[in-house]
Amino acid sequence: MLSETTRESDLTFKQTLYRDFRVGTYLILDPDDNSIAMWTREQNDNWHQTKPAGQIELRPCGDYVLTVDCNRFFP
């Protein structure tokens, strides 16, 4: 969740950190414009950004599936 005090760090330093540590997927929630950005690492190590809506499935570790209803963040 972006905030006034952490926005710059979240969009620069943390993104670099997540990429360096090979995080597979991460979400950025922006309350200023009620948006969600989802960054996903592709097989070739490039990153792909989407704007998810509805329910999405994340796989944070192994076979564990986490279902997230994006509509609940900004109704």
C-alpha cells in the first residue's frame, strides 16, 4: 500500500529489492487513484505489469494458492 511517506521508496528501492531477490509477483496498491498494479516475473526474467481486477490467484510458495479479491481493496 503506497502512502505519502513511503511512495518514493516503494516505487524505487523496494521494486529493485524485490527484483534482486527474485520475488515472483508483487502488488502495489495506490490509494491516490484507487488502483492496483501487479508485477510478475516472466520465465525470461523480464517483468510484466498488469492492472488486475476481480479475483486473482497468487502462489507465494510451493503449491499454496492465495486468492485475492481486488474489488475489496477499493470498493
